[in-house]
Amino acid sequence: MTTTAPTTNGRVIALAHYAARAVLESVLTRHGLTFQQSVTLRAVALAGGTVGREQLVADVINSLKIEESLVRDVVEEMTAAKLLEAAPADPTLLRLSAAGQELSDTTAAETAEASARIYAGIPDEDLAVAGRVLALVTERANAELARA
């Protein structure tokens, strides 16, 4: 039996996204994190563990395409939960607290294990092509949003 690969379109991309997100959310739920909180933690981690509050808000808005007020609420939740804290030398900067760093490391490691199973056996060349296509789709979708 031969299976024909589907044409890449919005539905195929969305199905892959939601399947992968469901895997991620199963990890996050075990640790009491929401998807929005995990994106926020990841943004701080990618910034080296410390980032300006306004830059963090902008990064999360850009990633999730959600309202600024929702992002600010998530940042405040995470500060109240002591996952993020103001940098002592500059209160305009936020950094991962020890608990935030540990949670970020733990969820990243668990997610990496699941990702390794999901991507296992897919040739590097195929992953490279998929990466280029998805980057282009993202760029064009962002351009459409900017025009809206």
C-alpha cells in the first residue's frame, strides 16, 4: 500500500501544530504551567535568563499573536508565582528565579525527549526543507497581519 503525502497547506500545518502542542501541554500540565507561561519562560531563557520587561512583552506578543494586556497578565502571574523576578540592579529587567530556571530546564528536557521521539527517523534533508517552508509561511503570514 502506497501512501501519498498531503499537500502542505494551512490545515496540514495546523494539524501538526495542534498535535505537537497537545504533547507539550501534557508536559506543562504536569508542572502546573499554561502554554502562555511556558512561552514566556522560554523567551526569558532564550534571552540568557534576563530580559527587559517591555522586550519580553513584545517577544511574547510576536510569538503568540495575542493582546498585550494578556501577556502583561501572564508576566504578572509568573512574577507573583516567583518564577520571574526583577533584577536587583535594574527593576526594568526580569530574570528567571531559581524556581523559574528549574521549571524551564525540567519542561525543556521533558519536551526534548518527546520531540526526539516525534522527529526520529525523519531525514535531515526533509527537516531542512520543512523548516525553510514553515519559516517562509510564517514570514508571509506576519506580513499579512501587518497589513491588516
